[in-house]
Amino acid sequence: MIDVSPFNEKLGIRVRDESDGAVVLAVDANESFHNEVGAVHGGVAMFLLDGAMGRAACRTLTEGETCATVQISIQFIAALRGRIEARGTVTKRGRRIAFLEGTCVDETGKLVARAQGTWAILKP
């Protein structure tokens, strides 16, 4: 697994693997991340949550396995502003499917979005 994807690097997204298996992705969302109403576009939270949960799923893989997002459901709780941080964790990992949860907070630690997702575990 690569440390930082080229796309994450291009957007200035920082990646941190936690010792408990969780993954944190963070970005300082400047005005280039804003939508028409002046808040950070919700797609930024979706991208961060997908990335954090997906990387957490990848951390459970054995030699030769890969994984892919099958489904994500997200709830936007508050407007996104400033530094955004998403944390992804595996809630259950089976032989062919993994279930994950994610939370997204702003720079004050306020919960701004949460997600649940399903990843397929692919074997050669």
C-alpha cells in the first residue's frame, strides 16, 4: 500500500495510520474547496471519509487481497469550514466483505458528518 495517493498529495491531504487500525485523513480546506454558499463542499467530506474508511479496510488485507468500495451512506450534520479531519474504522471484517464507519470533524472537533460503508474483499 502506498503512503499517500497522488490524488491526496495533489489536494494536500495528510494521512495518518493509527495504532488501533483506524485511519485519519485531514485537509486544510481553503476557499478553493468552497461551494457557492461559502462552505466547504460536502464532496470533500465524502472524499475524506471514503479514503479514511478504504485505507482502514486495506490495513486488514492479507497478501494478494485488494478491496473496493461497494456502498457508502453519509449524513451531513453541520457546515464544513476550515480544517476537516475524517477518521475511518473497521467495525467488522469478514472473508469477502468489510463494514466500516467514519466520522468527520472540523477544526474545533465538532462532528460535521458521519458515514457507514461496505467494502468488497477481493482475492486473486
